Amino acid sequence: MSGGMQGGGVPDDLLTTKGDTHGFDTTNARVPIGANTTVLTADSTTALGLAWTAPTDIAPPTTTKGDLSGFSTVQSRIPVTVTNGHVLTSDSTEALGLKWAAVAVGGATVTAFEFTLSTDFSTSSSSYVDVTNLTVDKPTITGGECITTYNISLQNDNDGKLYSKLIDNTTAVAAGKSEFSVNKDTGLTASDTSTADGETLKVQIKASAGSSTVQHDFAAGGDRMSRICGLGVG
Amino acid sequence: MTLIKFEKNINCANAVTCNHNILEIFEKKLNVLLHLEKDTDKVNGHISISHKQGNHLIFLFLYDKEGVHESHNTVSKKIETVQNNKIIKFKGIKPNEKDLKLWLDK
């Protein structure tokens, strides 16, 4: 055969230019290459149903630093949260199914508290009296507990027994457990628990004979300081 | 109850000795017992001292009722009372702050 036909079909010389492609209307036809950067797009208004067109620029929805692109029925902006530390959380009630939210905190709350006596205190009382300046406020933690330790260094100028107890305002932290009697010139350490209710803890002392002296820094060594310390856990 | 609370410029190296000295002065001047020396003793009051150097805070309690001990609640700032069979009523002439300071100066 000659005349540029092959079989019963497409003429050899149908395509003439680099980039041309093969189209069809009612007969085979040339689809000439388009301009640089154009894309071949279906277009029923043209003879061959195709047209080279400039690609549509799909602008991202984001506008602000930190924005994200989301989707519901169309691509949409998920604006960045105004609060640092928030995390992106799924939420089906939101239009885009997402929202910025504070991190849910789990685990226990632990608060430490401590007060160390800075001045010696003495009393000749035979009933309990508060040790001036040896008080500390417990933290308030709903449903929490405070684990408290108090150290006290006691001296007496007599051989009488000395007594000490830890008080939660007006009620003994744990009756029967928090009261101690010691001989003269003795230090003691005791621990107890109570509710983390913001009450004030204080230490009381008395002497069965003589006077009781609470020391804040025995023999300048600091190894027999008097203090209340603890942890509130809830 | 009589409570005389005052500050006094005192420096002490030993709070036990300091307490003993002040107690002795007050007991002698008031002619009363402010501490138990033995189990059979009865007291008319007590002293408490916060021994801050250069600025001691001194409390003198003199009891008004038989068998009732009185003390200062440092949290509520109120006076608290408890039964104590070692307590006898103070019947002497009540001193004032000026008297007490003068006694300590001598």
C-alpha cells in the first residue's frame, strides 16, 4: 500500500509535530500539541473532545502559621490553636472532625511541703502548747492523702518525760499514733497520714517535769533539726 | 487567764539554759511555781519562749481557774483550755510587761 495508509486505519502522516497525539471525531484526527505547561483536558465543546488548557491552580486553604488542611465536603482550613501546648484531637461534632484541645492530664498529683524550725522554742507547760513557728499548710487535693513526717529534737533540764505530737489544727492527725514521749535530750522522727485538706499542721509539746526545749539546730551540726515535711498525693 | 506576751532583746547560746534562767527569775519575783519539778507539784502558770536571737518572744501565762490549763493557739490565735489537775489559781499581784522586762534586765 501507499499514500501513507496502514491497513485500513490511521494515516502515517496524521501526526506531524512533536508532541502531537491521536484523536478521533468521526474519523481519526490529529490532536496537535498544546503550549508548554498546558494540560490535555476533556472538553466536549471542541471537535475532538479535547483541549490543551492551563492547569487550574488549586490554592491551599491554609492562611496562617500552623494552619492545617482538613476536609469535610471540600478542602478547608483547620486554623492553628491560639493556645500553645494544645494537641489536635478528633471530634466528630466538629465540622471538620478535628479540633485543638488541651492535653488530658492523667496520673497522680503530688505536692511536697516542708517547714523547718529556725528558732529554738521552750516551754515549762505541763499541758500541750503549740511550738511557735513550727506550722505548715498541707496542700488541698480532693480525695488526696498527705504523708507527713516530723522530726523534733527535744531537751529537758529535768529528768521528766517530754511529750510531742503532730496536730491537724485542733485534731490529732492520728490519735494514739502521733503522740510520743521521750527522755531528756532526745530526738524523734514520726510519720503519719491525713487527708490533703489544706489544714495547718503544727507540733505541740509538754513536759511532765522541768521544761521542754525544741531545738532547731542541735550543737550547730544541724543533724537534729525540727521540721515538718511531707507529700500530698491525690 | 492572764497572758503577758512581749519581745525582749536577748541573745542566748543555749535555749535550755536561757529558759531555765528566765523561769527562775519569774518564779522568784512572782513567788509562784511555773513548772513542775516533781510529780506532786502544782503550778500557777507557765512560760513559753521563742528564742530568736536578739528578739526573744516571751509568753507568761498565769492561770485564773483551778484545774484549767490555758495556752495560745498559734493557728487560730485564740486561747485554748484543757483540764489539768496540776493547775492552781494564781492569786498574787499580776505583773505587767514593764515589770517583766525590768526583772530580766537586772
